[in-house]
Amino acid sequence: MQHGRIIFLNGTSSAGKSTLAKALREILPEPFCYYASDQLADAGFRVLRRGMHPGMRGERARFFDGFHRSIAAFAEAGNDLIVEHIVEEKSWADDIRRQTAHLDIFWVGVHAPIEDLERRERERGDRTIGEARFHLKTHDYCAYDLEVDTRDPTDQVAARIVDAWLKRQSLRP
């Protein structure tokens, strides 16, 4: 069985990763599954929080350890993936790279100016103000095959990613 391929969108909160992932699925010439840790959290997968307790940090670490492992597992099963994530720590980037080293993974840095990120946080209303600024460090941990700016129209950004992806695929043996 051939392993699936991964387009990995990494950026801060409110950078436009979800919007971009949906646009990519529409224009990629082959079907890709969309996968994000927020999908699991929003579906109630994470442990219910009943106040803070000493093990809380450990629960979060276990959740993301499992999520990172599942990326490789889904691709190993033959699924092409668009993964949306905020790589919050260098250890996460190292872990993801180690677990996916045998897979075809295309890293995309999703950027927007801090002013736009903070405006989007306010407009959405479901984000903690300052979360995007806190997550700017994510770009320090990742080396990208392509970087994009979501100030540009979504269709143009998505087309740029697909073009780079297809060119890269045509160069592979």
C-alpha cells in the first residue's frame, strides 16, 4: 500500500488555516482529508476540565502526543491529508518531523500581520485576545517548503500552494 501525502498548514491562531484548508480541498486535483486537532477537541474528545488540577498539563501533552502520532498513522494507512496545526513547541516540531520522516510531507507556513491576526480575533469572538500574538513563536520551530500570507485573497493563496505542491510532486521520483 502506498502511503498518503501530507500538506501541513502551520500558523498562529486566526491566521486563516481553516479557510485555506477548505479552499485547498476544493481545488486539489485529488481528494485530501482535512485533519485538525480542533476537530477532535470540538467533538468532545479531550478530557473534561473540572477545575485545574496537577495532571492538567499532562493531559494536554498526551492529547497532542496522540494527535501527532495519528497524523503519521492516517498517512501510513494511505490517506492524503491536509493537516492544520499550531506547532506550539520546538519539541512538537521535532516530534512531528521524526514521526513523518518516511512520509511525503509539504510544510506550509501560514502568515498574516499581527494587526490582521488581532482584528480577526476580535471579529470572531471565539478567541482569547492575544492568542495569535502568543502563537507567533510557531514559525520559529518549523522549516517550510512554502510560506504564504493570508492578506492575499484565499483563492490566490490556495492556488499558489497547489501550484507549488504539484511542481514538487512532478520532481519526485
